[in-house]
Amino acid sequence: MLDREVVKEFLEEEFQEREIKIPEGIRKSELIETFCLFVENDYYEWLKDNYRSFFHSLAQNGTDWNWIKERISKVKNEQN
């Protein structure tokens, strides 16, 4: 899901700024992949939580489509 090249550039900049050196025995490519998987897993959990918040309303025992329509309208108005 994440662009590995973008993450690589991000980590290189962060490490350079903070003067962090990757220890021997850790390949940069493996570090980048592991970090990406860590972020993607967290992102997926965050996405599931937000899905539940957006589409389910405990008070309504289901999806509150009127609330969603209001949100859509608000977004459209903000874009204009």
C-alpha cells in the first residue's frame, strides 16, 4: 500500500536529520519493508475504527444515512 521508495526517502531524511546510523546486521531494504508493514498494519486498524465510526451509529442501531448526507454536503460546500 505504501510507496516503498517514498518511505525510503523519508527514513533517509529522518535518519540524517537525527544523525541515526543503521546498525550492522540490519539491511536498509529489510528495515524499510518492516517499517512499511508496521505502518500499514496500524493504518488498517485505524481505517477499520474509522469505518465503524462513520457507518455505524449505536443510537440508530445501524447506519445513520442522514448524518452521512450532511457530511457529504459539508464536504461539497467546503470544496466550493
